[in-house]
Amino acid sequence: MQRLFPAHWYVSHRERFLYQPRNRRLRRTRILNRLRGQGLVERIHRPGGGSSAWFTTDTGAQLVEGRGGVTARRYRMTPVRAAGPLRDHTLATVEAGLAFLEHARRRGDRLHPLGWTPEVAHRHRDGSRGAFSSRHVISDAVMSYVLRTEAAEYPLWCFLEVDRATMPVHRVAAKIRAYERYRDYVPQLRGRAPRTIGELEAHAWKQRYGPVFPALLIVLDGAGERLLRTRMRDLAAAVRRTEPSYSQRWKLRIGVTLLPWLKDAGPAAGVFLPLHSNDDALVDLRLASDGISASEVRTLERPR
């Protein structure tokens, strides 16, 4: 169960089968129905006769959290939430994660199902006033991925944001700036002043992710590929226009891609446009500057 349903997220009847590729489909259906009979998972039927969406119940989530390996959280999925307005966004996030997982298996990269955590909050300022969202940036998912090449292995932490073209581009850029605040955030010590240089410079993210700040990956979905390429170009222009010396000031590595590109070619191919530079070359998950040349994003074709 822990492999099928980490924490509270939910998957479609089609997508769940990627978790155990050698088992037969019928056996997995029986397993899910058995878990449902025990009150550990539940499902809703998607509109228009689409596949079912499965999610852990409160009892199932407590069981998984009690066994360790996943972070306990107050949030629980319910039938009302599963059928609500965030359904398509949640399933798109799951689909992006499964694209990473499927290509990792094909290439021999490493991505454990529990290396993918949905909806992770990161505090970027002290205090308790105001809304929770004013003090935190909430990642759609956090991923620990090991990319293998002939020369070396690259262990990577990544924040994932899924944009389904439901909000103005400037709001997406504003969320990117929230990651900048998290990058610079040093929690205040309660009741005393810092005693060492280490305490003075103890960024919150280093305690969770180590010495290198995770890359931010933005996956575009929710529209046709032509419109998504236009949105990619508009987002790049908005980010680069806001801060010309972007890479030096923000100290972030940011890559944007389209969900169809990610599913077709995988993260090890040149599918990400880096927003932390003015270079329009498409690069792989490492977001290094040795990607595929492209004069304009509007001219890009789907990677093969």
C-alpha cells in the first residue's frame, strides 16, 4: 500500500499500474478492491466516463504514516476534495511524477516512489500573523532523483510546480519569487542571539536538502501544445524582465517544460528551458547550459 499511495495523494485507474510493472492488471485491481473493502482506500468516478481516481482514506493514511517513511500531515483527501476543483491539478501532478518514474526505470536512474512527496510547505518568514500561505511557499511536489550518465551520477533535489494555465503568468512569476525568499530565509533563534557563524547563516533549506538548493521545475499542462509553448515563452519573458541579473540575484536554478515533452522524451533529454539565464537552449534535468540550441521558444518542436 505504501508503494501505491504515499501519504494522501490519489491516482487514476490507469496511472496506478506504473508502480508495480511486473504484476498483472487484474491482480492490482483485486488488491485495490481489497484495500477498499478494508476502508484503507476509496475511489471516485471521473466525469464523462473517465477512469476512476483512487485515494487513501483517513484510516489508510494513518496506517501508512504509522509505518514510517512518509511525513505525517493533517491534510486528508476526502471524496468531496477528490471530486473538487483541484482534481485535475492533482492528477496532472501525479502524471508528471509518473513520467519521471517511468523514464527513471527505462534509463536506470533512481527515483523511489517515496522519493516523491506531494504538497510540501516551506516556511520563508518568521511569525504567525497572516495566512499560512503568506509565510510559506507550498511546492506541488518535492522529488529526490539520481540522474545517471556514462561519466557520473547526479543526485538532485527538485521542487515541482504544475501550471495548468489557469492563472496569469505574473502570478506564476510571483510564486517563483516566494522560492527566492525561502532560499534566503534564516529562522530566528527564540530567546537568544546566534552564538556562531553557523547559526547566523543556518538557512532553513540546508537542514532539509543539504548544501545545494533544489532546482525548481515548472511543468506546463492544461492546454494544447501550441498554447503551452506560447505560455512558456511568456513566462520566460516575465521572469527575465523582472530581474535582468536574475541568476546572480536569485541564486535559483529554474527549468520549465511541457508535460507532453516530459512524458515523451523524459527528464534526461533536452526538454527544460532554463529561466535563470537568457539562454534559450533546452537542457536536461541538471539545468546545465549545454542544451539544444533554439533561437526562440515559439519555434521549438516537441523533443523526439
